[in-house]
Amino acid sequence: MSIIAHSNESQTKWDRGQFKVMIESPTSSRPIGFCDGGKEAEAAIHEMAMREGAEVEIDKKVLKTGREIWTVRPR
């Protein structure tokens, strides 16, 4: 699974537990998107940032449910 952009539909899927990871930015209250949390998803985030000329770090927070919130912030 790749990264799925935030939409009403993807938010509903997150609310129902169908995604393992929510990807967010520290500067916005709205999520960037959702993914399965695999190494490929993490690599895709770094690759997208590099294409835009940026380097990012991903802070990971594990929730009680086992799902995660990844906060993508610039280095």
C-alpha cells in the first residue's frame, strides 16, 4: 500500500481502524495522509521530500490501539 492522501473517505477509514498509520505535519491540524506503516511507506515519505528539495525526520508515536501517528518535520 502506498500513502493515501487525506480525504473524507480516508479519514473515515482511519476512524474505523482500516489504516495503521496517520501521517501528519506539526504545522497543521489536518493529517497529510495514511499508510500501512511499512518500510516502503517511510521510504516514500523521504523520497517525496527529497524531490521537493527537503530533508525530513519522522517522529513516531504508538497509540494504545497499536496504530501509530507519524509526524513529518523538516530537519
